[in-house]
Amino acid sequence: MNKIVKLLFLLFFVGLQLIARSQSQIEMADDFRGEGKIYVVIMVVLLLLGGIFFTLFRFDRRLSQLEKQMGEEK
Amino acid sequence: MKYLMKAYWWKLLTVILLIYTVIGGFLMPAPRLPILNETIRILHFHVPMWFGMIIMFLVSVFYAIKYLSTKNLMYDLYAEQLVNIGVMFGVLGIVSGMIWAKFTWGESWSNDPKQNASAVALLIYFALIILRESLQDDHQKARLGAVYNIFAFAVLIPLLFVLPRMTDSLHPGNGGNPAFGQYDLDSDLRMVFYPAVLGWTFLGFWMATLKIRAARLQKHLDYE
Amino acid sequence: MRKTLSFQPYFCPMDQIIALIKKDLLVDFRQKYVVAGIALYVFATIYIAYLAFNNVITPAIWNALFWLILLFSSITGLGKSFGQEAHRSHYYYYLAKPVHILTSKLIYYGFYEILLVVLLTGIFNLFLGFPVENPSLFLVNLLAGASGLSVCFTLIASIAAKSDNGSHLMPILAFPVIIPVLLLAVTNSRKIVFGASLADISGNLWVLVCFNVIIIALSFILFPYSWKN
């Protein structure tokens, strides 16, 4: 009787694993991407990056101008 | 170096690489890993911070050695600004790592050896910045700063690379975990990861060169 | 009768180094209050630890306390190592090479550290016991860790002494840099307190010894730069 109970438990757990594995998908953001929302994220991040690059380029150009001025004054 | 500071081509390259990193990082397929799920994409942002920091510190040590051998204060300026931006990258790396850890390892600071080691590394370089500020004479500041800089880098390398591997760690590649090579870093992630490292490192150098040029102009103004 | 020191230029390096060590000994002998201050510091901290932890001390806590008190006493003691030199550095430039000065400091403060360790272990034993299962291995690890402390602190003291607020700067510069050494030594020590064999700690011990060697080599390369004005 004890052995039968143990065997049933074993089968039960094995069956559970099989059902779980058959879905076998690790959750990723497929729905999110499917609806096109990922492009919103990319747009926002590119906007921020664009702002940063714009500031850096302006600073760079300003420094070049100042350096040229310094060079001419000397 | 002077030519590189004013050249524009590598700065445009930086912009292109980083835009590619963002687009590719979000759109390109990522390996499906348990626990990490989509956060594996943070790889392209968190790890390049550390790569960038180490490379900047290495170049800073190079300029520190050059100062000690030539006594030209220009090299000391390069070393100082590279350390400043390197420290900034390190702080960003730690903060982004804490955010990532909160969602994957369960808590922001889990006493992981590599986390602790990176915090200590930043403390060493903060001490360098404090040392520089406490000295007045330019040459003395440069000399002692260079000595401590070289010393700090020599302590940094075993601290960040040797010690975490010797103990249990949650980071991949340390403490018995397989390195990233086993996590599908073969095709999917590598295509975005290597350009990302280049892009972020170049961005760090760009910011450092801007600070160097601004400091030099400031010095010219101070002496007039 | 006071001994005066004649400092003729010596040409043999060993003579120079021995003369410099004798100079340091003489300075500490004449200003005994410095050494007495360190000994008092050690005694006072251990006594306070004894009062706080009298019957609740476990081997792990004992280990932590030991290294903590060793760390702070070393910083206080070795922080003063270059204190005298600030006023006399010009005198030395003509008489002694920086390599000799560094060697003499490393040797002298190495012995200083050993004395400190002996004092610390003795007083600790008196008040808080010695619950270590493997004393000889503990001493080996202690020696490796303490020598790491002394060489690191000697180099950092030479940098800190050059600034105005040298005594404030010394802990700031020294603490982050000494953490790898402490990490290795304290984890080793904890394993030894609970009865580890040489095989368990040999990896860490090797890294500790290599680290010491690297720092000594670096000190010899970098000291001439931090020394010359």
C-alpha cells in the first residue's frame, strides 16, 4: 500500500513537470513588442541621447572657437 | 593626442555606435533566459560602463607615468580628467548594477564580492581626488597624484579581477558561475555588445577631452 | 649621557641603511611618548572591547575585533612614520639615496609592526582569550597580513606626509587601499579560528604574499618621485 502511494506521488510530480515544460516558454516581452510599444521606448531613449549629443557637439564647437581665439591672440 | 582631441570623426562614430546600441539593444533578439527575461539587454549598458572605466583608468596611469618622467603639467591634466570621468562611469555602473540586481537577484546590494570590490575600487579613486584637492602646489599635486594613481591602479587589478573569482559570487564568470560565453553570447548578444563597449568608451573619452580642453582654456584665462 | 649621531657620508649602502635605522630608533627613543601613546591606544581599545564583550565573545567576533584593533593601531602608529622628515628632507637629499631611505623605513616599520602585533596578541590573550584552534597557522597568516599593512602604510605615509593635513589625509588614503589585504587576511583568519588546515587557506595566502611583493616593488619604483620636492 505504501509503495503504491509513493508511485502515485512520483507519477503526479512527473506529470506536473511535463505539463509545465510543454509550455516551455520563458516569459519575455513578446506581447509588448508585438503591439509596437517597443518603438515608443526606442524613440524616447533616442530622443534623450539626441539631446545629450547635441549639447556635447555644441560644447565642442564652442571650445574650438575659443581655442582659435586664444591662438590668434597669442 | 592634440589632434585626436579636436578631430570629429571618432565623435560621429560614437554617436552612430550608441544609436545602434540603443536600437539594436531593444529590437534585436535576445536569448531567453530564466530569471533574467528581458533584462539581459541591460548588458549593453551596464558592462560597457565598467569596461570604459578600466580603459580610462589605464590611459590615466599611462599619462601619470608620462608626467613623472617628463614633468610636463599637460600630462597631469589628462590624467586628472580621465580619472574624473572614469569615476563617473564607475558610479553609473554601480547604480545601474544595483537597479539590475534589485529585479534579478532580489535585493540592490546582496554582498556579492564583485559588487563590494567595485565599491572599494571607487573609494580608492575618491581618495585620489581628495588627495589632489588637499594639495596646493601644482607640481606637488601632480607628482603625488601620479604616485597614488599608479598605486591605486595596481591595487585595482587584483581587487576587481582576482579576488571575486576566488569566492562565491553571483556575477557570471566569477565564483564558479560560467562566464558569459556560455550564456548565448555567441551570436545574438555579441552583435550589439562589442559596438556598445566601443561606443560607451569613446563617449567617456569624448567627455574627458572636452573637460581637458575647457580646463586648459581656463588656465590660459587665469594667467592673463 | 646622550648619544650624538655622526652622519658622515657612508659609501657602502648597508652602512647607510643601518645608520638610517639607528636614526629612527634614536628618534623614537628620545621621544618615548610617541611609542607610549601607541601602546596606550592598543591597551585602551582592548580594554573597552573586554568591557563590552566580556562574556558574549564568540570566536568569530574575537577574530573581527582582533583585526579591527590591529588595523587602527597600525594606521595610528605608521601614520607618523614620515612625520619627522618634513623638516629635515633637504638635509637628506645630499646624504642618502631615496632607495636607502625607503629600505630603512620598510625594515624599521616592519619591526615596529611586528612589535605591535606581539603586544596586541599578548594583551588580547590576557583579556579576551585566544580561542584559535591552529595557533601556528594563525601566526603565519597574521605575519603575512601585518607585513601587507606595514608596506602599504609606509608608502601611503610618505605621500600623506607631504601635504599640510597629513594626519587627516592618512586614513582617507590608506583605508580603501588596504581593503584587499584585509579581505584576504581576515577571511583566512576566520577559517583558521574555526580550525582550517594549510590547504584551505593556501590560495588566499599566496595571493596575499604576491600582493605584498607587488606593493614592495611599486614602493621602490614610486618612492623617489614622492620624496623629491
